[in-house]
Amino acid sequence: MPEQSHQEISMESIINNSPVIVISRKVEKDFPVKYVSNNIWQFGYTPEDFYSSEVKYSDLIHPDDRKGVLKSFKYLDKQLSEFVREYRVITRFDEIRYVEDRMHIKIYDDKSVHLEGTILDITERKHHEIIDRQYSSSNGKSLTDISLEDGLRLLVTNAEKVHSGLTCAVMLLDKEKQHISRIIAPNLPLSFKEAMEGLEIEYGVCSSGTALYMGEGVIVDNIEEHPYWALHREVAKKADIKASWAEPIIASTGEILGVFLMYFNFPNRPKKTCFEYLKANADLAAIEIEHRIVNETFKESEHKFKTIFNNINDQIYVSELNGNLIDVNQVVVDDLGYSKEYILKSSPMDIVPSWYIQRACELIKMIERDHKAMYEAAAIRKDGSVIPLEINARMIDYNGKKTILSVARDITERKKAEKAEHLNELRLEALIKLNEMTTASLDEISEFVKEEAVRLTESKLGYLAFTNADETDLIMHSWSNSAMSECGISDKKFIYPIKTTGLWGEAVRRRKAIITNDYSASSTLKKGYPEGHVELTRHMNVPIFDGDHIVAVVGVGNKEEEYNESDVRQLTLLMQGMWKIIQSKQLINALSKYSEELSKANTNLRSVNMMKEEFLEDNLEKGHDILHGYNVLDDETLSLLDNSQKEAISVLLNSSERLKRLIDAILFSSMQQAGRIEYSFAPVNIGNVLEDAILNSILLIEGKELELDKNISPGLSLVKGDKEKLKDMCTYLIHNAINVTPKGNTIKVEVHEEEKCLNITVTDSGTGIDKDLIPHLFYKMYQIDDSVTRMYQGLESSLYICKEIVLAHHGNIWIESELGQGSSFHVKIPKWSDNQNSI
């Protein structure tokens, strides 16, 4: 027999004894089979059954899958040149099997169109997948195993619990990224969902269409008046939707997947915490959707067949029962980089990892016993890299000899997908665990976040540093355990001036994340590190903001792969969660501190109470009427107190005042985060508001014998505001001025009208404020140690509330001050106009 004929018979033998069925179907009614390999017998049929038209290909397909499969066949040539589909078939023995059908279009000279390709029985894998899902579900891993629709529905319904009158939705894009194709919103009216489905992605088309078009958040606080809803206003009205906030759902790659929406049955303008909540839910939706995309990638990358005979794209090995190779196809040669002669002459130990050699005997025995096996292995390329493989092996008769035919698929992409899927699960678990650490200590929280930052970015080391108040220094909090074990520096540095620090300070200087994927490359920013320091190959550090103030920097290093924006996003989410918990604990600790001071002052005043009793008894004996004209703390009484008692009273009053302000700030912040601070905007006379605030403060003004210089002109224009909130703000500013102004001096309250707003100014006669201190007075809490400005300690709590009220009114607040010259607190509030939209 000629050598060529011998090779053809060998190849036919390989195919007919392999699990891969080769088939060609004509694209016409019932898709008649023009060629099928002999191994169709595994489904109980012979090629003659099809050639004689006794069996049509459509007869094989499961009735529940038939319509969809045949429809995809019919339109294949109009959409794709190559296609893969999984479906069920029914064998001649009425057994249901799962198959993967990989096909491509072939047009012959007679213009006939054929679907040519391969069919692979994947029933065993499908069964394993079902078992794995059941096992995982029984272990409580419902978030990873439930469907995408159910996962997003759970996210939506949980998000709705934060506010009454709130309904949420996730809307996903179609494949062309042109329209909304899928809506997950269990509590939205059906009519509204039907109107939104198919909505065009375009600027000005509702909140969702505009957000998807722009790739950024869109806030419509009043649908009735906003132009984005001009064409859909009646639909929203019927659904009782008055406000709509939208945030794009963006994958870690930057791809826009859909949009997360929050609908309200009342006009609503979001606060800062609302923006964070909206963004957080969009991020969670992105994680959930990406998780499913990873699963799809995992499925699509399992099989790499090309379609017909010589175009099979998988590695094929034919080996003896002792493991020695008899033959391989060209794909093996191309993939591994060796010549075919080298591969066939080599020992198996030369091209497979040692761990596979150790289990090879066990696998051969399994194949001999069951005549087939499916398992994972690997091959070593000529360059030393390793290819993960999925092996489908079975016993065959090859040239009269019992051999093993192994069809090996490269599952590199699948392994990457599995790794990405696992990492996404770990990241979600870390965020959930951090959210539950409200009772942990600050050290425990920061330690957890630091180690998770290293683990979730697959880094080898990490560190956490905080900034000082004016962002001039990085104060090293701690290094990760792995970094400390490698560090050989005995005298470690803990304070790094931002101005002179190299790459580590760049995140603060440039106010954004800095990624350095080649740390060895020369850079003018690098200052080097001391001998014994852990050697860096890659580095990334991320600044964490509180408003516009950088409060901390987290850094990681020496990841094997390059750092990317997904790593930045993960560290930012972790650190923002940490900072919210730390900030809450700082406020609680401060509250405890001032409560202790108050308690201590009360103890010191016991002597005052005893003196009061003696004073009353003495006056009773003298026949005085104690119900009129006497105050225990009037001038006569105070003249009887010694210095320690006067100091105790001073501490009591000051601590009580600051405690009240701090409590106000904590309550305001908590209500703000919960979305419970609501504004009712209307035309407001700012003159009346100031008069009410002055009346609230008149006893304090008279108590310090202060002169009030008031300049509030009649006939001022109305402003757009919430009267009660503005009165609170003005009262705080006037109280602050009273507190810092010495007895007998002057405070000034005035209003100037400008073109578009009113300028309210409250001026005190205090000692003035250092310019470096001014920005920090608007934080929730700021510790002041400078003796010159200590009299302003406590103002920050009320000024924080003032700032938030002003921002809600779209206004501006600032301070002008010089040491020794007093301070002026300015507030600008926009005027009211009849054609103005509600805030």
C-alpha cells in the first residue's frame, strides 16, 4: 500500500475512533446530511441512515431545542462565518445527550451551501456542572450560582430598602450597544418597563439613555420640569415617578454594560452620600455582570476545534500504553515549538510537567478499564512556558495495535477566566466583611484592609500611610506582613515629607493613583530606597479622599502581572470603606472625650452646689424672698467663688457647648447618610430669617454685653431656600461670632444684594484665624492645638453643618480673617426667579 494511502487510512481511523463526529449538512429544509463520520454510531445511527434520508438531522435534535437550533442554522450565513452552539440530541435509544456543534459555512461550485464542522458529546461535562452547582448552592454560595437575573434582582430589591418611595432598576444594553434590551426591576410598573425596553441610547432620551450615551451619572431631580423627559413624561407620571438618578454600570475594562437607576415618587436632589450609594450599587452590579461574562468566556473557551478533517485545531496525540508517542498532529508541533521528530523521539518527561508523570500510570489504567477518560494535564513549550490542557482520551486500534488517542485542548483562557472569577468573588467577600467590621478596633480594621489590598491585587507587599492635616507629610501606619518579613532595615522611617518623597508621594502631589509597572526604569521622581529595603519590581499607590482632602495613601508592590485600573478600583473601594468606619469611630471617640470632660467639670462643681444651699439657708434666716431676684450664678454669687470653682464653671460651659455642637454634627451626618434630611425650597425673605436668628441669640448677646451692628436693608430680593435650614445656618454663624468675641465688643450682621445672589456676612471681634487653619474648620471634626486659635475649637462641628446647608442651596461659604483683626464669615445664596427649576 502506498505511504500516502496508509496515512489517509490512519487519519480516518483516528477520526472514527475519536469522540469528535465530523459532519456536513446542506442548508435546506431539514438540513440533509451529505457526509458524517462512522463514529455517529455513538448516538445509535450509521451514516447510511442519513444518506438514505431515513433519518433527517432535525430528527436528532431534542424537541424543546429544535426550533432555536434550526433557526440559528438558517441564518448562520447571514451573520457569522463560524458558529458554536450547545444543545440536546436524542439518540436512537431515546437517550438525551448534550452536544457542542461547531460549524462553518462552505459554498461549493454548484452554489450549494453546506454547514461543515464537528459535533462533540459534552454530556459528562454538563452533568459535572450541574453537580458542582448543586454542591456549591448547598454550601451557601448562592450569589455565585444563581442566575444573572436573580442576582441583579436581589441587588435591586436590597437597594430599595434605604428609602421609602424609592424604586430601583438595572437596565442592560443590547449587543450593538444602541438600545436597552433587558430590564431588571421587580417593583416597577409593567407599562413603564415596556416603554423603557428598546429605548434608544442618545443624549436627552430620559435619564438612562443620556447616562449610557455620556458614560457618566445623570441626575434628574424633577422629571416634570426636566427636558430629558419631554417625550416620556406621561409614562413616568402614570408610574408615579417624579425623580430619576442614573449611574452607568462600567466593567473593569471600561466597557459600559448598562445603567443602575434610582426612581423616587417625589422630586429629590441627591446629597453627597446619595451619590456614593448610587455609585456603589452600580459598582456591585458591574461585579455581578462581569462574573457572568467570565462564566460565558469560560464556556466559550473550553473547545478549540476548527471544523473539518485537517482543520481540527486541537492537539492530537497517539501514544502506546507505556506513554511513548507514536504520532502527533501539526497543531502539537506549532503549539509547543519543537520539531515533530524531536517530539516523537523524546521521553514524555521532556514535554510534560513532573506532576503529570506521577499520575500517568493511574490515568493509563483508568483508560484501559473504562476505554475513555477526561482529565486536565499540561505540556511544556520549547521556551519553557507551560500550556494547560484538557485531555479527552480513549482506547483505539491504531494500525492493529492498542493505543491511546488523546485530543488535547488549550484551556489557557479558561484558566484565566476561572482565576478572574475567583478574584471577583474574593473582592466582593472582602467588601462585605469590611462592612461588617463596625465594632472592630481601628488597628484591626486597618490591618484587615492592608492585607486584603495585598491579597486582592495579587501583590507581594503593601503599606498604609495617613496624611497630616495640611497634606505635607505621609505618616507610615504599617507595612504588610510579607514586606516586614523581607525588610532588612533596622532603623525604619515613619514620616515622609510629601515635597521631598519620590514616587510614593506622587499620588498626593498629583491627587490620583500612580501605577509604575517597571520600577527599574529610570525616573526623575524616584529617590531610591535604603539598603536592606524590599526590592520593588512594580508599584502602585492610591490616594483616599474625604471630600477634596487626601486622608490616606495605600500602596502595593511586586505583582507578577501589570497593575491596571481594576486594581485601582479595588483599592479605592476598600479604602473608602475603611475611612468611613474610621471617621465614624473618630466622631464617637470625640463625643466620649467631651462627655468625660463634662462629667469631670460637674464633679468639680459640687462645691458650688453646697455653697448654693448655704447661701439659700442664710437668706431664709434673714427673711429674703428667694423666689425673686436671685440667681445662683449672678455677680454676687460668682464673687464668692474661688478660682478653681470659676475654672470648673468655665470648663462645664465650654465642654457643654462643644458637646452640643458635636452631637448636632454627628446627628446631621448620620441623617444625611441615611437620606433623611429633606429640603423644602420656596421663595424666602433672608431678612426675616436673620431677624429670627438674632432673636434666638439675643440673650447670649446681652449676656456678654456685646454691641450688635445690624445692616439688613428692607426690600431685599427673595432667595431660593428652605427657611428652617437657613435659620439654623444663620443661628450657628451668629453663635460662633458671639463665642469668640470678647465681652463688650461688637459683632456685625449684614446683607449685600448682588446680581444673582445675596451675600450674608457675620463678622466677629475675635483674635482672627490662621489662614492654614481655615480650610479645616469645615470638616466634621478637627483637632486644634495652636494656643492662638484654640478659642475657635469647636466651631468646626457647626461650620460643617453650615457648609452642607449652603451646598444644598447651590451657594458658597468662605471665611476672611487676619490674626488680631477678627473674622468675617460669608455666605452667598442664589436669588429666586419664577422660571427657575426646583432644586
